[in-house]
Amino acid sequence: MRPLVTLDDVVSLTVFEHDGFVIYQSENDSNLAPHQLGRWIDLLSAAKDSKTLTLVLENGHIILRKEKEFNVVLNLTRQANLGRARQTLEDCIIDIN
């Protein structure tokens, strides 16, 4: 996941299991409180037909990715290149699998 963490405009990267257990967190992200992970899990569960969700928020973007063994939350600034972030995330997932 190092290529994601080193991208410009990445605020934080969190990898967690489906039950909310955090496997990796790049930064102590104040926007990602423990109760927030539960919301991301619920949102990913509700979107059964999609592996990747992009949320446009007031202060930036959130990319949620659902994989077989884990989930990913990528927190980006408003200026982030979303296409590059999505492609880098996809490349990292391929490398892991």
C-alpha cells in the first residue's frame, strides 16, 4: 500500500477487516473515528453490486474498496486526482492478491 500513502493529496489510508478490526492505518486520521468505520462497513454492505464507492464530501473525497478479506478507506483532499488514486489502489490490490 506504500504507493497509495505516497500519493499527493492522500490524507490517510486505512485497511480493516469486515468486522472493523483495523489492520493498518497510515495516519491518525481524526475524521476516522471508531464509529465511522461502522458506517463505512454498513455502506459497503449495502452496495452489493459495487466493489468501489467514491464519496464526495465537503472537505475532500473518500474512496471505499471492498475486497474478499479486507476493506480499504482512502481519505483524499479536495484537489486529489481521483483517477490516479483509483488506479493506484487497483494496482496495490492486484499486488496483494
